[in-house]
Amino acid sequence: MGNFHWCMNFYYLENSFYKLTLTCQTPYIMNKFFSLLIFSFLFLISCSKDNNTETKPSYYLTFKLNDNPIKHNYPTYSSLKPNTTIPGSYDFQLSSNSDDHTNNIVFNIHKAGIINTGSYTTTDNSVSDVSYTVFNNTLGIEKIYSSFTTGQPPTSFSITLTNITDNYFKGTFTGTYMYNEDRTDSIRITNGEFFIRRHN
């Protein structure tokens, strides 16, 4: 009986020591875990910042509207691809909304054969569409100005492509837009320039 009591005391002391040891180690283990967690979090943030600091092109589209300078900081869309309905011909398209979404400018080049760098105009029929749209407060169309109006020859407009790459287009444009249909109102767009991401 005495030996049994001694063994019980020893077991109690040994078990208590184990609990004490485990209790002492737990904060260390937890601290180590949280340290690794925090380090991983900071590492991810650092990687994210590194990725975000990569240099990206600053695309733009600028022009003068009735001699007033206009700049679109986020030109919307551009493409250069084969025409799907006329075999052997190509289309260049550009569309850009103003930063406040109150107006939009669009122009297209359509040409038999490949479109390369160079100048294209309404007079040689290679510029197939030019429009400048003004939106009202509800984003409805308020006015549309165009180089092409019913029953009239197109007004002068030219587009010059200076750089064509897989990633972007660069060029200039200038011309006169006539108010659609009745031609009672007109705007003049000059000194246009663009550097825009190529979407396809």
C-alpha cells in the first residue's frame, strides 16, 4: 500500500511536470506560429507591391475641340483585323470615351489589303466612319457630329498611323465634323494624337 501511494505521488508529480512543460511551451509554439504567419503576410504584401510598381504605358488620346484642348486619359478600344464580310480587306477601329463619360470619339479605316503605317483620309475613301457623340446627364445621346451626312460628300478628316505593334497603336488625326443630317451645327477637331492599347 505504501509503494502504491508512492507510485501515485510520483505519477502525479510527473504528470504535473508534463502539464507545466506543455503550458510553458505552448506560448512559444503559438508565438512561433504567429511570427511565421505575419512574415508570410508581409512577404505577400511585399510581392504585391513589387508587382504593382511595374511600369505600365500611359495611354492617352488628345485633340482640340473648337481650339479647346481635350485629353482622354483612358482611351477605350482599338483594333486592326481582317474584315469579316469583305475578303482581303482590313479595318482599323478606335473608340475613346472622355474621362467623365460625357462624350465619345470614334473613327474607322477600311481598306482593301493590309493597313500599314501611313495617312488615310475621307477624300480617298479609306476613312469609313468618323463620329463625335455628346451624351446628356442620363448617358443618353444628345448630339452626334459626323464627317458623313446624308446626301452630302464627307467632310475632310485624316488619320495617320505612325506606329503599329502587337500591343499598341500610335498616330494623329485632324478634321471637321459636321452635325448629323441637317448640317446646321458643326464642330472642328484638330491636332489629334493617340497612344492606345491594342485589343486585337
